[in-house]
Amino acid sequence: MRKIFIFLAALCFFSCKKEANSLNSTNETPKLSDSLTFNSLAASASTSYVNVKNYGAKGDGTTDDTKAIVAALAAAKKAGVHSVYFPDGSYMIGQTGDGGGVIRLVDGVGMMGNSPATCHIKLTGGRHNPNPIFCQDYVNTPSVSNLVIQGIDFNGNSALQTFDSSYQYCAAFNFHNGKNIEVKNCKFQSFRGDGLLFGDVFEPSLNARIVTNVDVHDCEFYNIYREGTMFCAVNDATFYNNNVHGDGYLVGGVDIERHSVNETVLNVSVYNNTFNFTDGYGPVERGGPKVRYRRAVTMGFFYNGYKNGVADSLSGHYKIYNNKIYQGQIDCWGMLNVSISGNSFKNSYENITGVGYVTAPAINISDNVATKGLINVFADNNTINSGIGNGIAFKNYAKVTANANKITGTPLDGITVLGTSGCFYGNTITNAGSVSQPRSGILINGNASGLYVSTNEGINTTSGTSRTMDYVIKIASANNGAVAPQVLNNKGKNMLKGIISEYYYQPNYVLAANNSAL
């Protein structure tokens, strides 16, 4: 009897050990040498994970591993495990899927590899208008939450696909409802769509689906056709320490975009990223000449806009700061409560005439549909060296601030203000304009009540006929605002014509004092 008991106990032990090994491979475990992933992978390895190779994946760059990945995700969910581990290799996605995508995301189950340099998930070639790789199943998985994606290179293999000219929907991931999603130390490349998409739901009722608490960091985005990352129907998201470059970016490196009155797009921060468009070109669908210059970060309310043309409280509170931008711009269309600060721009001249989806200013804060209630956009402490157009442009906003910006070498006016009220102070504009077309430090047009323009400096570093700046402050049209502008304590060096130019039909309208040469 004792021998039978021992035999049964041993049989039970080996059976349990075999089941455990289907989850945690004893032969292939996450490598923890990568400093970016050490802590997170160590935490995952210390608990449990599903090894995708135990469900038939080969990772040999040839075998279709779609079914194995689906099986591993399902097994992790069933076992209550929070991650699927991909050992080093190239995992090919050979199935075509449907319009939603190829592989359905699983609530609470993330994915991890050792490094995007050694772990790859890649679409096979020969497709026409390929579907996204990973997507959310609206019906069976209404919420995708509490997952981490890390250490993997996701490749849409667009060079080996064919596309209709209007097609732009092949993404690495589509998330449409859920919370607590982190994407880190990954690479996204060669997608005819987005790298990552959060939201984009067009719901008939307010916030029927929304993604909250999203973090995207320490990733690389390369050759992405539409957007590196899109935040739409999102509340509380960060995008930081990422590198965005290469060809593509029809819309922008990061797009914070509201589509309908039933969506919330709030509290998004984009910081400490590099947007370097010097190593690629915009898509031919932009029209015009082929240029490198593109939108690094774009914020906007598109399609039908705000109800009755009045801004509401469901879009805004964005912070765009400390980004390095090469051949690119930041724009804000119809959003409110936005801070754009500490960013640096280096743009050499390109002819962008006829090119869609870009405008000349390095920072463009604009509204073209006369929306009411667009307030509180701050452009402060940015360093702009741009040969494309204005340094900063404002149109149809109120209660804005432009403070302590350093703007150099713009072919147009350093700061242009149209129908906008607020405070413009402490800015330094150097060498705006050209010898043939001189420009001003700050150009003011349109109606604006209570403009405050103070302690700005305009500097020509050259003298004589080589000077390019005519005035520090120029008011170029009538202003029918209730309160006259205050123009105080501004200074200029080597100006062609003077410090202040008032509109000739409104002499002595401006409250000007202590404006003088440096």
C-alpha cells in the first residue's frame, strides 16, 4: 500500500511539473541584461509567464506563428498569467485576419521579449491592404486593461505589401477601450497606418469607449505611414523618451486628435522625445514637392467640431515639453488649455508650397472656424531656429501667453498674432526676415482686446544693408478690441526702421511706453 501511495504521489508531482513547464519554460527564460527592461522583466520572471514556444511558435522567420501566439495568449488568460514571453527570434504573422486585425488582444495579458534588437513580430509579405496585427474584439472583449508590452520589434513589412492609394489602416496595435496600458522598450516600423492607436471610436453616446492611463516610453518609431502614436478618446496618457524618425508620418509623429463631441481627449503629455525627420520624407500623398518637414506633434478637433461652435471641457490639458525636433513643427488646432514649453526646433529651408498637412510656423496655434472659448494656450521657453516660416503663430485664441522664447532666422515674422489676445513678453527674436523681405519680431493683426506686449527684444546681428528686421513690434491692421494694446519696455538692436510701428489709421491708439534701442 505504501509503495502504491509513493507511486501516485510521484505521478502527481511529474504531472504538475509538466503543466508548469507549459507556462514557464525551464529552457528559455527572459534575459535580464538590457538595462531598460531589467526591473520589469525580473518582476515578470519572478512570478509567471507563458512561453510562446511551448504552444508551437518557432520564431524562425519562416513559419507562420499566428496560431501559436493566439494559443499562448488564451492559455495565459486561462491560467491567470499576465504575460506571454517571446524568446529571441522572428515570429511571422501569416494569417490575414479581418478588418479589425489578425490577432485579438486579451484582457490582462501583455507580451514581452528581451529586446527589440533580438525579438521580432512581423507580417509576412505579399498582402494587399494588410490588416492591423493586434486589435481589440469589441463584442467578446469590451475592455483590454492591465497589460504591459515590452522588448519587442513590431514590423508591418510595408515594402513587401501593396496598397490602395487611400489605405492607411495597418497598425501594430489598436486599443479602443480599457485602462492601465504600458508600452515600453519596443520598436514599431513599416506600418501603412499607425504604430499605436488608442481610441478612435466615433461613439453615439459620451465615452461609451475610452482608454485611460496609457504610458508609451523608451520606444522607437520608424517609417510609419500615418502616426507613430495616436491618442483619440483617451484620458491620461504619456509619451516620453521615444525616438520618432524615418519616412512617412502623413499626420504626425504623435497625434492627439478628437473626432466627435462624444469623445474625451484629455490630459496627454508628450515630453523628452526626439522627432528627427531629417532621415526620411513625407508620403507622396501630401502632394507638392517631396519634403522632410513634417508635424512632430499635432493636436486637433476635426470633422464636425464642437457643438454649436463652442469649446467644451472634454479636450485639452495637454503638456508638450522638452522635445527635440528636427525638420518638424508642433500644431494645435481648436484645442484649449495647452502648454508647449521647452521644446527645441532646428529646421532648414524647404519649399513646402502645395504640401498638405503642414504649415510654415514651427509652433502653430490656430482656429480656422471661429470657435468660441478657445483659451489658455501657452508657448513658453521654446528655442526655435527655423528657415521654414514663422517661429510661433496664433490665430483666433484668447488668454494666450508667449514668454521667453528664443527665435532665430525665420524668413517670416518671429511671432505672428491674428485676432488673439494675451501676453507676449520676454521673447528674443533674432534675424527674422530677409534682405529682400524684411520682417518684424512680433506682427499683430486683427481684433484683440487687452494685448500686453512687453520686454521683448528684436536683434539684427548684422548692420547696414545686411539687416533683415524692420521693427521689434509691428501692428499691421486695425484693432477694434475694447481695450487698447499695451506695448511696453520693448527693445531693438540695429532695426531698419524702428522699435514700434502703429497702424497708420489708428495713430496713438496703442498705449506705448519705454520702448527703445538696445
